[in-house]
Amino acid sequence: MWGVDHVYFPVIGIAKTLFALQGLRFTVTGAQNVPKHGGAVLAINHTGYLDFTYAGNAVLPRGRFVRFMAKESIFKNPVAGPLMKGMKHIPVDRAAGGAAYRRAVAALRDGEIVGVYPEATISRAFELKDFKVGAARMARDAGVPIIPCVIWGAQRVWTKDHPKRMGRTNTPIYVDLGTPIDVPPEANPHEVTAQLKATMTAMLEGLWDAYPPVPEDEQVFVPKSRGGQAPTLEEAAELYKQELARKAAKRAAKAAAQDSGQDSGQDSGGATAKG
């Protein structure tokens, strides 16, 4: 049950106030599958920037907080950084994730619930992308189960390539928490990952069937396989490649500009010394 979490409590209050102002309508199923004690990996599908808040909200009735693994850059933000640290979330350096992995396993062994996105990045198709094996490895190494968690509706609030809709939209948010998947020490992480993806696929399809009809002007948030206008998984993969290429070009341009500035400074310094 809840321990002393001086930062988490007020942040929850702020989040719940925001949810109320937006008129978000939550439907949570399977909450009984979240253990009241002990560690667990919470594996969540990734369709929007705020789905982690909806997953965290769904487990609160069980008296649990989730420690999310998040990009290290968020922790460097002057406002979000102290909050992330205060809530004991785990920073991830994608170029060298070993330290984050060890911290996550330690947190799991200490009885925490650690939230992860097996897809790693947002799915523009709003269907499940390929899964990484990290969730299965962490669960195996820590000796804890995986709780599958699927969310539907988060993409209608704020997601990639679309403007955020943070006003009073009265958006339905559906969250389903599945039966824990045990991961014994001898388990093959790839086989566990395949089982996890199959389980979450079936759960997500169940939410699609149960979710209220989406208005015509919001069909961009519905998968093409369900008659909507979102990109297919293949089209989304191409968009992601283009995004990575733009980011790489931006980093290269920034590095070149810095190098040029340093060279100019050295030249200027040399001329001044000579004069």
C-alpha cells in the first residue's frame, strides 16, 4: 500500500483536477489484477503523450504508485525534472540504458511497480508495434510478474503529429489491466515477449469493440484496420524513419554550428594575440 510519497500525492491531485476539467470519462477494467503488495512490471501500449498518467490513475485504487521509465531529457527540465525525481521515476539514457535497467530491477526487487512501454515509442498507427524484450528481461531478473495494460482514447487527447486537445473534450479513456504473466528464472525473454504482445493485442481489440463510436472528424485517431484514417503500421514505420532522419540532421547541423563557432573563436583569439 501507499508509503510516504510527498511529491506523488500533490501531483496526483493536480492530475485528477486536470482530468475533471477536461471531462475525461474513465472506464477501468481488471484493476483486481494489480497486486496490493510486491513488485511487478506494468507493460503499457503507447498511443499518446499522457497515457502514462491514465495507467497510473488506473492502479491507484489498489493503493499503488507506478515508477515509470522515462527519457533522461525530461529529468533535466527545470520544472518536470524535480517532480520526476521526487516521484522516483527512472531516467533512461537510450544510448546507454544499462544503468536504468539496473535501477529498474532494483526497484522491482524492492516491491515497486515499474511502468514500461514495450513498443518504446508512440505508435502512430495506434496498433501495437514490435515489442522490445526489456520488460520480460526485467521481470525475469527481478523475479516479478508482468501486468499487461492497454489504454484506448489517449491518442484523442495528445499524440504525435496532431495538436493537443487539452480543453473540455469529454473524451472516454478506457484502461484494461490483464492477468499477471509469471516469468520464471528459466524463461526465454523472447517467448515471454511474444506471449505479452499476443495478450495485449487481444486486450486492445476488446477495448476497440467496447469503445463508443468516434466522431467522423476524429477518425484520424482510429486505426486504418478498423476503418479509420490513421496510418497503417507500415506507413507509421516510414514516418518514424523520417522523424529519426530529421532529428539526426538537426543534431548534425547543431554540432557543425558549434564547431564553426569554436573555430571562429580560435581564429579571432589567434589574431588578437598576434596583433
